[in-house]
Amino acid sequence: MIIARSVSELRKALDIKGGSIGFVPTMGALHIGHRTLIDAARKANDMVVVSIFVNPTQFLPGEDLSKYPRREEADFKICELSGVDILFYPDVSAMYGEDEVRICAPDVRGFILEGASRPGHFDGVLTVVMKLFNIVRPTRAYFGKKDAQQLALITQMVNNFFMDIEIVPMETVRESDGLALSSRNVYLNAQERQEALKLSSALKKATEIVMQGNTKSDYIKARMEETLLPLDVEYVAIVNRAFESLDEVVIGDTIVLVAARVGSTRLIDNVWM
Ligand code: AMP
């Protein structure tokens, strides 16, 4: 595995091998969720590139940028054992200069739900992903459905800017009790870890209600909110794949989303129907 710490090192490494490139952008503290993205990239491409970069521009002031988990040694081992060909591991100065051009998230879809809770977050996400895509020039890029709005906005950016990259959505990987894997789960103490299960329980409840034939969004959201008590809920939402609010679940075109704070940790989860 080649570890590239600068854009020029990465470009040199990419020149050695030809063929299709599968790309998995991450912020590190790798877990099985990241592994499934890497495995999928491995299977479908001649070469796999993973980036690990805790992107400062997607964190708002007061968020967890400085304490975001960093696991250099373990992450390098996981990448190596997963058959990653090139690991891009830049520092902030390799990625950003002064007074730069930025990508703006769309006015509506970029500023609802996650974008309302974290205004400006998606500008930072789209800017860094644009930079990474231009450096790596992947054939396919792999993103988790767990970050559903991020996945939708990156797909939109690729379409809006006529970029020749296939975005591959990947299912959310969960612990056996339902908790969605997240690098931020390490912030949870034992009691919070238990309370965090309320997010996946609420989504399970939504699925049960729909399977029983009730597709009314208001009813489903009310039952989910009951399940989430006493967590500090930021939003419960039912939208279509274009992130437009739905009064009723449409099977095949619905995402049910939840964001809540467990102690001081902000968690998100969703289910696609
Ligand atoms: P992150 O390191 O949190 O920025 O995540 C990097 C990529 O891994 C993103 O595309 C995430 O959506 C994806 N990801 C994070 N958690 C999971 C999970 N539990 N299952 C599948 N993909 C995930």
C-alpha cells in the first residue's frame, strides 16, 4: 500500500497503475461500515484509493473538530489488510490555501434537516469532495446511505457539474443490536450507548407501521417521537429520494430520517423504504 501525504505524491502513485479507480473518502477512525465500502470498491475496480482527512471546513464553530477520533496506526493497518492500493492522508495545508473558491450547497436541499442543524456543513462537504474527486479522478466513488443527505447532495453535485463519476450508495452497517456504526459512537458512555438504541428503534417502529399498512407521515413521526423520548430530538423527517417532504410514505421512494443528541453526542440514522 502506498501512503501519499500530498497531492503530488498521490498523482505519482496513481500514474504507476492504470485501470478503473474505486474511491472511498473517509474521516478515519475506520470501522466495519468503512470496510464494506472498501470491499465493494475492491470488487468492482482495478485499484482502490481511500482518503483519510478530517475536513475542517465541514465542522461548525463549537463542533467536535478538535476531539474527532484520530487513529492513524489502526487505520493504516485496516486499509492495508483490506487491500487498499493507495491511502491519501493529507494534512490541512495540503488541501487548503488562503481565500479559496468554494462550492455552495443548493439553497433548499442543502439547508434543510442536517443543513438546518449545521448551516454551512454541506458547503464544506461538497468543497472537499470536489477537491478529492479532482485529485483522485475516480471511476466510482462509494458513500454510505447512513449520511443520506450527504449522498444525495454529492450525487447532485456530480450531475450539476457534469462530472464523469459513478456514485455508489452503500447500505448502513449496524451493530447486532441495531445501532448504526459511526466513528462518533466512541463518545458514548455505557448508559448513552443504551439510549442511542432509541434511534434505530424509532426507525424500526416506522417500518413496522408502514408494513401494517399505515403510510401517513404525521402518524409515523408521532410514534417515532414517542419511541425517542426522552432524547433531545433535532428532527424526525419523511422525505422522498430528492429530499422533498412527504405527507405519505411512497414505497420505493422514501427515506425516514432522525437526528438526536444522546448526552452531548449528536447521532443521525435513517431507513430507506
Ligand atoms: P466518515 O468517515 O464518517 O466521513 O464516513 C465515510 C463514509 O463512510 C461515508 O460515505 C459514510 O456515509 C460511510 N459510513 C459511515 N458509517 C457507515 C455505516 N455504519 N455503514 C455504511 N457506511 C458508513
